[in-house]
Amino acid sequence: MEANHLSKISTFLFLLFASAATLALGQGTRVGFYLTSCPRAESIVQSTVRTHFQSNPKIAPGILRMHFHDCFVQGCDGSILIDGAGTEKTAPPNLLLRGYEVIDDAKRQLEQACPGVVSCADILALAARDSVVLSNGPGWPVPTGRRDGRVSLASDTANLPGFRDSVDLQKQKFAAKGLNTQDLVALVGGHTIGTVACQFAQYRMYNFNSSVTVDPSISPSFLSQFQSLCPANGDASKRVALDTGSENRFDNSFFGNLQSGRGILESDQMLWTDPSTRTLVQRFLGIRGLLGLTFSVEFARSMVKMSSIGVKTGTDGEIRKVCSAVN
């Protein structure tokens, strides 16, 4: 079913994403970039992701998050994949990312099939899409033709969105990348799959601030369950679902949890407590009286938009021989 979903993208979806794809085209990328130079490029990435996913479904949210973190630093150029001291991979926000082995595996196969043709940045963008599809989420046409960057600095990750960022700060960080408030809410909705370490949420229940011990945005009915997931003196590295009750399925239940005060990260829950983003959450939930938004459609549209941030094309950058090192 997943293969059919990817290989036969409907005319409707192509029309729906035409505007986003046009933005990408303006930067030198296009859907089907490898059609002649490496016809099996997308199918090789797809099959590689599926093989790894079947043995470990947790690679799906890992790859999705990796693509997000890559695009927000130096643009979507695969710079997050580079090994070495002081690289993006070593920065605190990226230490717990997973799925690098999937990208490396796909690259090895592509180098055998089409040496020096497919960039690591494109592999990551395609793998992120395929990961969402395997999690029962939407597919979308991925413009390709990115080239790989040669610069990867941990210091450049300072402006990645953070788990304690206010909505205003989140908006500023997204706007700096050409993404609007709807893109922000849709892309944060990617937290519908995956987990997070307790260390990023414990303070909300035991040491919120100087005035209150517990974050008042946490639903009282959820507090005891939340505390049992992340005890006060428990293992800070223990991972818990970002979307309680639906961590492996791509759906809009994440927004329902925000409405119910069951968000795990403070920055996520703020999307409900802040009036400027609450309406968008409500629209994704289809609340009566508001013009609805289909989460899967809008997420896919925002992913195309995000994956066009700062892309390198033409003679800019390079096509790495291995994704973990510059040529």
C-alpha cells in the first residue's frame, strides 16, 4: 500500500502543491530531477527506509526531525549529516536524533547505482517523506536537485526552535526561514509521531517556575499520568510519546491532546494557550464554526515549503561521496 501511495501520487495532490513546488522550481529544484540521471533514485530511498522501518519504526520520527533540523541550519543541504568535532550533529539539540544509518545505507546503494549523482540532502528530504507515509501519513511530490553543503557548525544551531520557546519566539524563528504561522502549527504537528526524553518535560511538573510548581497548562486529569511517565527522580533519558496514545500513527490526535492540556513539551502546549495559534489548532481539529484545515494536506504543503529553505543548486555545494564527510 505504501509503495502505491508513493509511486502513484494523484493529480489532485500535484495541483494542490503546485504553488509550493513552483517556489522550489525558482531555486533550481524540481519534481523528478533524477528521472534521467538516476531513474531508481526515489525507489531506492523508499525501499531502504521501508526496510529499516520494518525493524525499527522509531526511525520515522527521527528522520523527519533530522530533515527539519537540517533545513533550519544552513538550509536543506545535508550539513546535519557530517561527522566531526564541532559539527551540527554534535550540538545539544541534535544529540538525540536518530536515523543516520538509514541515510548512509541509501547513499551506499545510490552510489552503486548512480555514482556521484544523488545528493545526501535529497536523500534526507525523500526519506522524510517516505517516513511519514510509512507512519500512515500523507505522501507528497518532493522537488529534488539539492546539492550538499560543505559547512557544518554546532554554533549555527542556536536558532533552532526550542522546547521552552514562546509562541512569539517560535513565530520569529519560522518567519526568518520564510514560514508563516500556519506552517509553524502544521510542522509542529509532526510531533504526532515520535518520543522525547523526560529531561525536556520534567520541570513542567516539579519545578515550573518561582511562582508555581506545576505548569498550569497541564490538565489536572493528565498530571498523575504525566508524572508516572516521568517521575521526579526518575530516569531523565527515558523517552515518552509526544502524542500520548498515538505515537506511531500520523494523525491529528496531537492537536486533540493540546486542546485537552495533554501536550508533553511546553512549546507544543503553548500552541493552544496562545490565542494567535489556538485558532489554527482548532481548525486542524475541525471545530464547528471555524473553516477547517486538513492536517495531512497542510502538513505536506508546509513540508514542501520547508524543504526549499536555502537549497544549494547548480554549481553551489557538491554531491558528497559519503553523507558523513565532505569530499
